[in-house]
Amino acid sequence: MNERVELLNVAYLKKYQGGFMPYRFPLKVINKLGYLSNIKGKDKAKLPSMVELYYCNEEPTFNLTLKAVDSDLPFYVFVNDFQLAKYILKKGRKETYNFQVHERFKTHFKELNKNQKYSFKIIFSSSSRLIIFNKECVLLNKKTNLPYILYGSSISQGVGASDIVNSYAYLLSQNLKVDILNKGLSGSCLLEKETIDYLSSLDTSCYILEIGCNVRGIMDKDEFQKRFNYLLNKIALDHLDKKIFIISMLDVYEHLYKDFYEIPYHQKNLDFIKIIKQEIKKINLKNIYLISSKDLIKDIKGISQDLLHPSNLGHYQMAYYLAKKIKKVTMED
């Protein structure tokens, strides 16, 4: 009988090459992703960004067979919240790993945790589709408490950070001590009705919605306003007991670049920033908190050399200042 592993941040398991390929969105939503020529979301939703795999064992060891389909795939292994190692799964190879706990940890663990099992956790990055072999995969809605839901662009998916554990999404989860279901879609955070309906259906304690980057290059003002209005009404109005944090991501580019170089999409940035503010003011709900990205990334060194994505420093700043704002709001309740 195959050993059982638990998967967090997975909505659908596709049978593939004798194993299971985890998708972060249901297939019926994936099929609807895209707007006009931008259909990148259909691929990005299949990447295991911050997918977490859990396995408990009385023995200090764990075997796991994996395959990266599209490119090399970095992943991190933890045991009882201690980092064990980083691995890079090579493209196209079906690799079997034997994760072994260090002797010093085993001695310490036995002394302090007489009846506790070894709890292995693996966190995957977003560079390739993944196949998991020889395991019974169980999908989790939550691990302990209700998770936070994060939706956004490549920034939320971790692009710009040197690795997934340096992304603002992962750092934020560690700072707040919560699980985050990362639904970031690189280049394709387009606010489709089906996506918003799916996000609204998830069992959560909080939403973090990073909005602006991907829509400005393909939508006009009217289309964006219609979609953003639907997002507010569906998520915020249907979840009055939940905190909704909306990051206006375009603000930081207007703030940091004005004395640096000619700002791409300058007028659209201003128009879309205005729409976000107007629609939030219009709906007038106390559970919505608008956060300007210029309050999260403090200086130009927080942006990577592509002048779009945060650097490691920028991801760290986003996680730190966003956590402060979320803690302040939750402590006021």
C-alpha cells in the first residue's frame, strides 16, 4: 500500500505519467483563465507555487519520488519546522529522495518529544510542473487554523526573489504564523469571474489581493472597473466577517520611478490606481483595507534589475510592512 501524504494549496490532482500532478486551481477554473491574447494563466495555475507536502513518520526518514516536467524545480524540506535541506529536482528525471534527519536532531528530538512523530514538510517553488509518484495524495483545505488566501501577479507567485522561501508570500506566512494558499498567477492576474468565484468559495480567515500589474497591459479602464467591482462585491460583500487586504501594486512604480526613468503605462497606472480607490470608497465596507505598495517597498533597491519585480530586499520589505499592517488591524478587533 502506498504511503499517505497530505497536500496543501492544491485544488486538483491530474493523473500523469503514472503519478499525480498537483494544480493550484480546479480544472474548470483553469479552462476559463485568460483575456484576449493573454492565456498564460492556464499554464501558471498548474505550477506548484508554495504547494506544501506533509508526511508524518515515527522513523526519522522519508522516501519520496518526484519528477519536474518543464525545467529544474527547487524545493525545501523541513522536519518539525527545522530546515533540513534544499534540493533541485532536475528537469525530466524521475528522482527518488531519501530524507534523513541529522543525528544531533534525532537525539534532541527523542529527549524532548517522547511520543511525537517526525513531521516532514516540503515546499515547492514555481519553475516547473511537478509529478508525485508512489504516494496516496490527500488534499487539505487547512493544516491547523484557517489559511489566508493570496491572489495576485508574478510578484505574489515569488518572481524576483532568489527562491520561494525569500518571496514575500512565504516570509509573510512565517511572520504571521499562518498558512497561505498562494493563488498567484504570473502575468495573468486578470480577475476573471470564474477565478473570483473560486476564491470566494474557499474557507479562509483573510484575503490578500495584489492587484494592478497584469491588467494594465491588456484591459481598458471600463473592463478593469467592471472586473474589480465584481471582485469587491463577490469577495468583500459575501465575506463581511473576513478581513480583505487589497494591495494597489501600481503605486510603487509611480512613486519610485518618477525621478529615475520614463514610467511604462504611466497614464494607465494613474487611471487604474484611481479606479481602485474609487470603487473601494463607493462600496464603503469596513472589512476592506487598501494598502499602497509604496508603503511596502521603500526604495529603488527593493526592485530587481527588470524594474518590475521586487528584489530579495523588496520581497522582505513587502512581507515585513504588510505583516505590520495586518497585525495592527487584527489587534484592533
